[in-house]
Amino acid sequence: KNWAAMTNTGRNHPLFKQFMSYTSQALFKVLPGEHVRVKHHLRALKMTDEQIRQLGRKFWRPKCRHSIPGPHKLIRDLLDVFNFFRDLEDPLRPGHKFLNSDADKIFRKEMRYVQYGYMSDFPGMNMYQAVHTLKTGLTVFRSLRSTSPLEGHFLHYRAAQHPTARSTGLELENARTNIFDLVWTLKAAVKAGKMQQCGHYSPWMCDELLQICSEYWEDR
């Protein structure tokens, strides 16, 4: 959001889209072997090499896995993007710069986060989780590089409490937190394919029922 605040245009401006596209290319680097992996999938779908060559970045971006490099390379690439647009005029508004007067200040502020390594992938950490495999043999991955689940957790957690119950005691608040976290975790596990949907949020009851059935059949 702060990075985009350097511009003088709206999000639908063609130059803004180009600016964000270059920024994305500076941030995300395709992992080695990813293009080959996806091309095998496309050839299995009977696509020719000529058809594959005509596919643009919009196709490859969500299909391939990417990494975010360390601060040394990231700063250099983002600086190239900034310098390219720094003195560029807005083609739709002659006499006006594409970047605003606060661009230098915003850029230096954002670069501090990059310098600390906050934007880079943690070394050795896998940033993708396999979801399923297509018939062509292509494994579909889900990126773990997001804070949306965490933000959604707090949004629903707050909405789960009635507005008139903001001053409940610590014991009730602790119970509500534990129950909410349990339900949220079970839903996440089902969505990630780590467990089967059991139709309720008391999975230990399934274990107890299985134990009862096992003892019953052993007695017979």
C-alpha cells in the first residue's frame, strides 16, 4: 500500500499497472525448473511449443513457484524499478510526474524494511504446500506467503462475540478463545486435506465411538 502511494495516478492507469508489474518481477523470482515442470503439463494437454511460447506472464505467474531473494539483490532490483519511473512523466497528463513529491521519502522508508530482510523469504523455509496433483502429473501448490488467514482469524474471532459481551470475565473469555481456536483449526485442517470432515467439532467423540465399537466386536 505505501509503495503504491508513491504514484500520482489511480490503479486503472496503464502506467500504474506497469509500475506494479515491474515491482512484482523485482520481488518474485521463478524457482529453477518451474517452467519445465509446467511445460510438461501443457504438452500433456496437446499444446504445441508455438502455443506455449505465446503464453504471457499472466499465465505463468500463478502456475510457477517463486522465491523472494535476500536484501542485497532485492534492494538493487527495486532501486532499478524506482529509478526507471522516478522522472517519468504521466503520458495522460503532460507536465505531471508519474511519481509524487513524497516518492523519495516513501522509497527510503520502504527500503528499510527490505534491508532488514522483512520482505525476503526465510532461508531454508518451504513457502509452498502441495494441494493436489492433476491427471497430467502437475502438482498444484498453495503459497504460504500470506497473512490473510491470520487477519481473517482475528476478524471472525471478534465477530464471534456479541457487542454487549465485551466485558466478560477472564474464565469465559478463555473458554471462548479455546473453543474458537479449536473450530478454526479443525476447519483449516479439513480444507488443507489433513483430516476428514466429521460433521461436528468434537472429533474425540469419533475416537470414543470407534473404541466402543471395537470393544463390542471383540466381546462377540
